Amino acid sequence: MIFDIGHLILLTALILSAFGILAGYLGGRWRNTRLIQSSFNAVYAVAVLVFAATVILWYGLLTDAFQLSYVWNHSERALSAFYKFSALWGGQAGSLLFWCMILSGYSAVVAISNRNRHQALMPYVNAMMLVSSLFFLTLLVFATDPFKRVGFVPPDGQGLNPLLQNFWMIIHPVMLYLGYVGMAVPFAFAVGALISKRLGNEWVHTVRRWTLIPWMFLSAGIIMGSQWAYMELGWGGYWAWDPVENASFLPWLTGTAFLHSIVIQEQRGILKVWNVVLIWLTYFLVILGTFTTRSGIIESVHSFARSDVGPYFLAYLIIILFGFLWLLFDRLPLLRGEHSIDSYTSREAAFLANNWLFAGIAFATLWGTFFPMFSEILTGDRISVAAPFFNKVNGPLFLLLLLLMGVAPLLGWRHTTLAAFRKQFTFPLIAGAIVGLLVFIFARSLYPVIGLSICGFVTATIVQEYVRGAMARRATTGENALVAVANLWRRNGRRYGGYIVHLGIVMIGVAVIGNEFYQQSLSVTLARGESATIGRYELVYNGMTSERQSNRIEFNALIDAFNLDSGRKVGAITPQRNIYDKTPDMPTSEVGLHMTPFEDVYVVLNGWESGGATATFTIYINPLTMWMWVGGIVLVLGTMIAAWPHPTQRRSETVRSLAYATGDD
């Protein structure tokens, strides 16, 4: 009975979404306060209803209601409550319901926080947020019902995909969804600005934080997914340019470009068309990425099975494409820039070049991702594009992007004089040259020398900007260095938090360079007591143990790692293989890892014989990989600093809101 109510709740939410769209659009157009109020109420009601439906499905998962097709296919009695809870986003229907819950939650928070602000925009923003909700509710009601019955009550379920029974695959999808879904908010504001013809800077000021927060979640989700791939798949790497990895990366690229581009509009009143196109493209790529994982048109180890939702996504993508283009071309006269770029040696020119590089990387990634589909349509043969293509094309573009990340903050707005060039660039260039020289001495390889020199240059730029800012505060206020830095964050978090984000990107770049150019690997079969040598390590195999868990058996290889230089034991490494009761033909790996700031010793258990008398391993030395995870943490912290409103920002936002409400933008 309760599951019938769940389906009825979703149907009610769908009807209310359609009503809210009409109320928001007509209320905004006619300036009818009752209709506008109805659009707000519809947003709140849809959020409550979708959350209620989600709770009902969670109840079914936690109580082993195997009469539900979704519960039967994605859970089992022996599954821990933790994984039963997370099974909500482990399959098609549940993940779409979870997506819709987050979307309606975002919609409600946006509506509540802007209830008395942006009165010309909010009716249209509400309508556009409900358009997104309506699409996903249509899928849930008509295409992939999470409350569909099996027709009988099975004694047990078929179990959750073994690859999803991992901590990182519990939190990684949540972060991705929070990032993916959150991009609907700035898109809704952009469409609202276009419809209302309020295309000044106010919508840009408003959506900056609404873009930063989902961008932070998306960044964290991508890093966590890399950590899962590194620890769970056992292939020695963290990024394979898989289509589903690319699907999350594409909106990250365009969203990052948008965050940089709106700075130029705020400062100089230019690139207005760029901004609305970039945020539309970000939302479009989010829907496109979701389409690729759920339609079966592209093969991936991450994707869902083929289903009936593909045509719905395709129709929605067409509506987004042509609807936005019509609206954009109709409003083009209102999007003229107030100024032009005065010099190639200006900060706005560097930001524009930054945008072109992001666009180039996004296009190359999109082309490589969909090339197999295009080749099959045109030739009948599916020709796959692998990691070497992406590395060869995107690698140099990323190096240029990293270089611009250090150059742009050193340039002035409009023009940079020769004297300013000398003052700003001397220390970063010297630092970059020193790093390059040290790398060349110890490892004579061209690309790492270039890449790490650029990393040194960007790091020096960040240090220089912090030192100058802190010294300026000390000169005027007498603050000590730590207090001065804290006040830089508090009073200008957008700028100095952005530098922390850049530092996180540099750390990730260092890890990529180290892993890409200096990784060592060895495949070996060892008898108990035998050892293998790789790099400066000796690894001794001491046998195997097994342990029974609720729904699987864990097999652990016992390895001691010794440093050949000192002869000392540096740690115990325990690679693991899990055999699941429901899916014995789908074993999973848990790699054994000894991690240091300089390198990881990474061991994969491939197989064993005679109860572990002999075992086969693949061993990797992955230099500098730890800095990828540290860089991800630093990036998130920097984004939080940049998004946190400081006192001056709060006052200016209040003034802008009042001006916008009275038409003085």
C-alpha cells in the first residue's frame, strides 16, 4: 500500500511542477503577485513530495521489500544497512529519484533565499527549476518507476553491484549529483535574465556563489571517483578517459570557464554572450552526460544498463538546444559589451584565452567520447578512442592552461606596462627556472621539466600575491602574518580563495606529471617467502588469509615492504580480493598501498594457487600521487573561502538587490 502511495506522490509532484511552471512564467510576465506566490508554493510542495517519495523507497530498501523490482535488483538480506541506504543511487530508477530529490531541494533553497529579492527574475527562475523537475518526474512516472512491483515476493534480492560496495562509491556519486544538479540553478537564473531582459550584472553577481558551490561538489566528486578507480579497480591509475568519467569532466570544464568569464563581465562589462552560452552549455552537458550513462549508446564500466529513458533525454536535449538558441538570438541586441579588450597584455585578454583553452579541451573530450558512436553510424564499425588520444591532444592544452593560471593574476586590467611586467614576473620566472633546472638534473625528460617548471611558476605567483597582500595589511594595521592572511580571506575571499584553488590544481598537476612520466610496474608470481624488487623497494610475500563477511569472502595477501637503501621495513601491505556470494564471477580488488609524499607502493592481488602457496601480483611505483588527493582537499577549502560572503560583499549584495528591484541596475 505504501509503495502505491509513493507512485501517487510522484504523479502529484509532476502535476504541481507543470502548474508551477505556468504560474511562474505568467506571473512574471503579467506581474501578478498571486501567480508568483503560487510558483513559490509549487516549488516548496514539489520538494516535500519528492522527499517523501524518496523516504518511501529508502524504507523499502531498508526493510527488504523485495516485491519492489528496484529493491529486488539492487539489494539483498545480507547487505549491510549502510549499503542498503546507498543502493538508492545504485540503479537507474533510484538514482533518478535521488537526482530529483536534490534538484527539488536546490529549488526550495533558491526560492527561500531569494523570496524577497530579484523580484523580476525569481518567477522565471522558479519556472525553469520546475522545468528540470518536470522532466525527471516524467521519467520516474512514465519510463522508470522506482515503485514498480515484481509480481511476487522473492525470498531474497539479487544484490548490489560489487563495484558499488565501496566507501568511495557511496560518497562519490552524492558529490557528483550535488555538483551536476546544482548547475541547474545558474542556468535557471541565466534563462530568467534572458526572458525578463534584465541582462545587467545582477544575475551574474547572484549566480557566482550558486555556481561555486556545485562546482566545488563536482570537483570533489571527480577527485573521489579518481580515488575509487585508484583503490578499487587495481590498474595502477586514477583516470582512464572513460566516457562516464568524461561526462562528469565536461561540465566541470565549461563551469570553470564560466566562473572565470563572469569576472570579466563584472569588471569590464564584456563577454556577456560568452557567459550565457557557457552556463547553458554546462547545463546541456550535464543532461548529455546523464543521457550517455543511461541510454546505452556508449559503452562504459560505469554506465547503467540500456533502458527506455534514452528517447526522453534526447527529446529534452533538443528542447534545451533550440529553446535556448531562439531565446539567445532574440536577446542578442541586449547582450552587447560595454567595452572591448584594450590590449593583449591585459588580464581580460588572459581570461579570454583561458576560456578558449577550456572550450578547446571540452571540444576535444566531447569529440573523443562520442567518436565511437559517430564512426559506427558512418562506417558500421565502432572505432574506440583511447587514453593516448586524449593525453596527446589535451595534455599540451592543459599545460597552457596551467601557465595562464600563473600569468593572469600578474597582469593588470586593460593594460600592463613594461615596468609592471618586470615587477610582477621576476620572482615567479626565477622560481620556475630553478624548479626546471632541478628536475632536469635529476630526471632528464623534456615534458616533466616543462610541466614542473610551470607548476613552480604558478606556485611562486600565488606565494607572491599572498606575501604582498599580507605585507600591505601589516603596513596599514600592524597585524602579524597569520592574522593578515586570515583577514585577506575574510575581506577578499573571492580573490585569495581563488589562489588556494589554483594551488590545489597545481598539486594535482604535479601528481599527474609524476604518475604519467615516472610510473614503474612489475608483474610477478611469488611463492611464500619469496621477494620481488622494484625501484628502491623489496617486497616479501608471507602468505594469505581469508575472512568471511556477511555477503562475501575476503582474501588477503600479506606482504612486507623494505627500503633497499636503509634495509629497514617501511610497512606491511595487504592487497585484497573479494568474492561475493551473489556474483562470484565479479570479484573486486582492494589494492595494498604504502603511501608517502614522494611515491606510492601499489600492489594488486591478481590470483593465487594451492591456498595461497603461490600468488600473482602486479606492483606499481606511482611517484607523487599523494598530492592529487591533497590537492583535491586544498581545492575544496579554497572554494569554500571564495564562496564565503565577507562583510563588504554582503553590503554590496544588499545594495545591488535594492537597485535591481527598483530597476536601477
